[in-house]
Amino acid sequence: MRDFLRPQHALALAALPLAFAACSTVVTNNAPGGSADAGLDAAVDDDGAADAGHDASDPIDPTYPAAHTAIPPVDFNGGRVLTAPKIVTVTFGADSQRALVEQLGDTLTSSTWWDAVRAGYCAPQASANCVGKGTGGGHVNFPTTGLPTSFTDSARGGPSTIQEFLQQHINDGSLPAPTDQTIYAVYLPAGVSITVDADASCQVFLGYHNTLSVTPEAGAAIPVAYTIVPRCNSSTTNTTLSASHELIEAATDPDVGLNSVGYYMLNRTWAFGGGEVGDLCVDVTNAGGDHYNESGLIVQRSWSNASAKAGHDPCVPIPPDQVFFGAAPGAKQQEISLAVGASTTIELTAFSDAPMADWTLSAVDFGQYLGTGSHLGFSFDKTTVHNGSKVQLTVTLKSAPGQGGAQLYGILATSGAQRHFWPAAVIRK
């Protein structure tokens, strides 16, 4: 799936179906360069008064985490995974980041980060045919002379000049001959753009992966994954974040371009900007909560079904000593239906996976980030909570939403600079 732009680049998700792109843990201060996003606080609509503390009517649940609605898994949809990925790194001209991205391609699939993010992704599920460790597949550097200033691609089977480029260089031998485990990791040079259907690089997305069907001179057609990272700025962090995001998705959902889907979350409320493993852990607030330092390279945390099932932060690797906490609505209250002007009250259960000090709750209408405007109001009966607290949240649909009548919001749990969202939605009656 495409790594959509982070908010400072004008997040463009309004055309997506109802979905929720970030992991439930999207903002922490444990990542290199991470910091709290002060701008988020100003957007919170919380009409409830702060609770001075808890009392005997609100005991701390001694079981960690307190029982709450389960975090959904990324679904297995029948496609394959890459059991021995081989990354061929493709750069152009005098690329100042060439050594960096070649290092990434050579080492990432044998790293501790890779071990954490690949664990449990098998096809079929519970089989031994799982995403495995990988190797570097070599480096190719093409001259920029004669290179087009723009490419096209399609997720719908439409025309693709980038696939024509790859096929040409496979045929002439300048790209290593692929196997079904190959990932061509293509880093476009500055000044070269790519449009995927109607979406333009650096305006809508920072990277994506797709699939090319290649027929060797002798043999049947094989599916070959490729990733594309455009250069939207000179940030090495943006490059390595986007590259790592796409590489783990190419390993867990390699044939998406051929309409054969591997791992993709089908829960429409959680799959905000895409349901692949990288999409679900993007920090939409750009506060660094999705960063992980792998041997000096800043890569992106990714979704783990095993961690989610165990009641822990689903975005791994988890920073050391980090407690995962939040507040969850009932399973049947994650999507509610309201007429304009109507309100309803839902019950939230606060939870943490280890003892910690009380934290606070608020709510955020995501229309302000999605370009659709704010349409919801919120009121809490209390906002200071701990493991096992029961909270009454009243949600009001103040005005008619766009996006097919759905309005996304997040239940925000905050402790110091650490924040976690639980996604929810209001459907207009």
C-alpha cells in the first residue's frame, strides 16, 4: 500500500474508503527525534471536566490489561508471502543517499527489526511457510542522462511506464534476473516524479509497492515485487522510513499488484489509510511514534498480530519499558449510527498492559486531518483513568459528514508525551 504523506505535507486521504491508517499507538516520545505534537492538543474537543482522581467506586483492575474489546488482526487473504526476500537496490546518478539505501537493502532483512516485524506472517496461517530472513540482491545505479522526469504506474492494471522501465532492464541484463523472492527497491532521483493512477508522488504519497509479472526466456511468468521511493526532500529519515514501510509490506503482501492479496486488515475502522502492516502503524501526527533506530537507520515500526493478541502495543518493535495503555469502546460501539443533531453515550474501558500512573482521556475528530472538517462533539463523565476504569463518552453528530456519511474519530489516551489512539466512527443515519 502507499505510504501516504505525513501531516506536514498536507495529508491527502479524503478519497479513501472508511478506514483508519494508524496503529493504536501512534505518538510516543521514545523514538529518536520524537516529540509531543502541541498542535494536536488544540484540536481536541473535550467538553467534560477533568476528574481529580479515582476512588472506591473506580478500583484499579489487578489484571493487566483489563478485559476490553480485542484489537483486530491483520487478515490473511490467501496470497503468498516472501520466505527468502532478496532486495536489489536501484539508484540513479550521483545520489547522495546511495550508500545509505544500499546498506539498508543489504542488511535490513537480517536485522533485529526484521525479525520483530516479520514474525507470525505465514501463508497459509499457522504453516511453516513464513516471511523469512533475506539477503541483499545487489546494487544497480543507472545514469540520469535520458531518464524521464516522470513515470506512471497503476494499481488497477492501467498503463505503467515504470514497469516498462523495469522490464526493459531485466531484458537487457542491467537488472539482475528476478526470482519470485526478488524485491526491486527503486529510489527515484530528486526531480523525477511518479503518478499512480490519479495520485502524484510527494503530493499524496511518499512511497508504495506494486507487482510486475515477468516471463523469463525459458519458463512461466513469475510475480516480482518492487518498491518505489520518490525523493520529496533531502531527509534521510523520510527515505529510510518509507523504504522500510514498503519493504515489509512487499514481503507480507507481495502480489497486491496482481490482485492476489496476502496480509491486509479488513476491519474498516482500523484500516484508516490502508490495511497493510506498515500502514497501520504510521504516526499520523508526525511526532516520531513510528520510528525505530536499527543500527543507526531510522525505520518504521510495523503491525504484529501476536503483540495485539497478547494485549500489547501492536506496533513493533516496542520501545524498552513502554507501557501500552488506552481506552476501548465495546465491540458493538466502535461504529455508531446517529442522525445530525443526535447524541448517544457509549462506555469505554481503560486498560494498560502493566501498572502505571493514571492517565487522561480526550477525543479527536479526524475530519480536521482528512480535509473533511470537524462534525463531532464529545463529552466525558471523567477524563482521569487507570486500568479497569469505566468511562461514559457522549458523542454528538453536530453536522453532516462527508466521506459517504462516515466521520472518523479517535479516543486519545495521554500520559506525559506518550499517546495512544483507539479508532472509532460515526455513521450518519
